[in-house]
Amino acid sequence: MSKAPAFARAAEIEASLEQLAELCEDPTPVVYKRLFELQPQMEPYFWRDTNNAIKGEMLSRTFAAILDFIGERHYGDHMIETEIINHEGYDVPREVFATFFAVVRDAVREVLGPAFTPELAGAWDALLAEIDVYVQATPRHDVVSTYHAPRVAAFQRGETLS
């Protein structure tokens, strides 16, 4: 089995996150400032987080998911799908949830400044496009599946499903 990263431009994403860590002790305020500028309706959800601990934990998990997603994908792809559904339980629409990865990219770009090269921008764009594939494929609770609807109806009528 190959140990090659699942994402062809993993080295560029890793390098950008390493630079972020070198330049910014705690990117949490940068990331969430940007999130709340783009999605102001999300700020009230963090009313209890007076010391950024919750936001920091969420960002830490996001970085871990990104690193696994661009690496061997032991869990990152499934974590993204699972967290979409978990966040919907907090009334965070998946369309808003999906913007968080772009917010992280934008914060990286802001902190890196001129070091955020067009090559890094391209790598992040490719990563966001690949993450979006998982976002779009995650089953929705608010949409009737054309595949499952007839099977559910047949089951409810007592018919045997094969």
C-alpha cells in the first residue's frame, strides 16, 4: 500500500501551515474575526466562549483534519462529513460550515502576506475544491433522497427489501 499523500499538493499546504505557526502564535483571533465578518450570524453561537477556548479547539481540530485530509486520510475525510452533520445539529447550515475552510485559507494568506504565493493560492484552491466534493456528497437531512424514498416506502408497507 502506498504511503503517498492523498492530495497531490500536500507539501505546499503543510508549508503554508508551518509558516503560519512560525508567524502567528495563535491564529484563532485572525480566523474567527474573518469568519464573523463573512458570517456575522455565527458570532452569537460563541457567546459563552469568552476566552477563545472553544474557537481554539475547533480550529485545532480543523488543522488536524486538513493535515490528515492532505495526507493518508485515516479520518480527515470522514471527520469533515461527520462535522457537517454535527454542526447542522447546532443549526449551522452546511453551506456556512463549508465556508470555514476558505476562512482558514484567507487567514493563512493574511498572516503570510507576500509569502502567500500564487503557487500556495493554487494549492489551497485545489484543496478547497476537493473538500467541497465531500461537502456536496454528505447526505442531507433536509432533502428527500430519490434513491432511499421508494425503499423507505416499501419498508413501511412491509415489503421485503433486497
